[in-house]
Amino acid sequence: MTTGEQWQEVGDRVFVRRHVGLDLNCGLVIGDDACMVIDTRLHLGEAADLIGAIRRLTPHPWTVVNTHAHWDHCFGNSAFRPAEIWGHTAAAADLASTGELQRASAARLASGAGRDGIAAQIQAAPIDPPDRLVDEHAALVIGDRVVDLRFLGRGHTDGDLVIEVDCGQDGSVLFAGDLVEEGNPPGFGDAFPFDWPATLGRVHGLARGPVVPGHGAVVDADFVGSQRAELLAVEQVIRRTLEDAPDLTEFPGALPSGSPYDEETTRVAVERGWRQARG
Ligand SMILES: [Zn+2]
């Protein structure tokens, strides 16, 4: 079951595989006797396809990392067992508590789009949260190299990990998960819009080479800086709606101008901001 998606080497033995489905990126870091897989796709069939692609590059045993708890990044987890699966403590808790809900809504979405086969595969995906947990930082030895897992603050969710892969003289590769999004607006459904700009500022400060977003084309520090500016503009929009209605606990619904994103994305962001500020 090959979908023909190719690995792109973005640093010394650091690969990205960008998938047609959801424009999702997965990563592979190869050491001399071990490898690391970053995100596992959205059901066991897609995970098996990813495993086939990994095995065309390396025979080494893997360690897995989930960038965060969203279904499209981690519903393939159990195909990689019995390996260790790393994730942020909050992401593991989130997947354990919302996994069933996520599975039902993702399957509904797929079947609503006429993709009944995919819906059935999502329905069959086991919920398998990370069991090796990170709060702030972990340095993992992957053969002859070290990979740093860092929590840089809340943003797209409350448990996004940034994976920093040192590439010696060539700088580093950062896997940013959905903290960074290329080709589509960022996802605010579980976001913390007042924290996200500062978190992206830290990602920006860390970037010394390619930055791999959760979805879309590989970008760089400049792109992260631009997205941070967009998120700051969204934050200003949210603050304006709060100032305009100091006595309300629920967003009254009228959006001011000034958002860099489409109306639906902005509305979700504002509602999340209200929940954070007044919920
Ligand atoms: Zn996500």
C-alpha cells in the first residue's frame, strides 16, 4: 500500500514525508543504530504505509514522538508499539480523555466528505496515548545523535512539543507540529491565543535552519516570525472584542476587522480567547 509520497532530506539524516491527505508532515531522524519517528498519521493503514516508507530508509529500531494530541498526528501510534512513545504530559492526558470524541468527529468528517473507507479506518484506530512523558525538556539519545524535545509554552494546544534535531555545522531542524502551519490558517479549536505568540517567539529564537510545520511546506525562521505577527494581530482582535463588552461572559458574535485570517478561523480564535479570559 504505497501512496508514492517521497521523503525529503532537510538536514543530515533528517527526513520529512509530506502526505497528500491533510497535507500532513511526519518526520524521521536516523542515527547510527536507532531512529526517531515524529507523528504517526491518522489510522493504522496510514501508519503501516509510513512504516513501509521508514523501512526503505533504515532498518533501525525506532522511538516515537507525538507533537501533540490531535488525531491526525497520533491515531497511528499503536502500529509502532512496543516502542516508547513520547509526548507532553498534557497531550497524553488530553488524548486519553478526548480520544473517543476526536475519533467520532474525525470519522464523521471523513464520511461526510464521502470517504467511508477512511472513516471506517479512523473508527478502528486504537487510542494509544504517549507513555513517556515530557513536562519541559527531554534529551533523547538516538544512536550517535541527541534530539531535544521541548515544551515552549501553550499555543495550538496546551501540550505542543517542539523537536530540535542538531545537525552540527548545518544548524538544526525544528519539528514544530501545528504550532506552525503552512498553506492554511493555524487551528484555534484547542488553542490558547494569548499564549501562542510568545510561544512562537521562542520557536523563532530556536530556529537555526528548516522548520517543519505540522501541515504544509517546510519553512524557516522568517516564516515563523511572520506567523507570530499574524497571531499578535488575532490577539489584538480578541482584546478589542473583550474591551467592547466588559460585562459579558460570552462573545456577542460581532467580529471587528483586523484579523489576517478568514472569518471562521477568526471566530474560533475569538471564542477560545473569551473562554481563556472569561470562561
Ligand atoms: Zn493539531
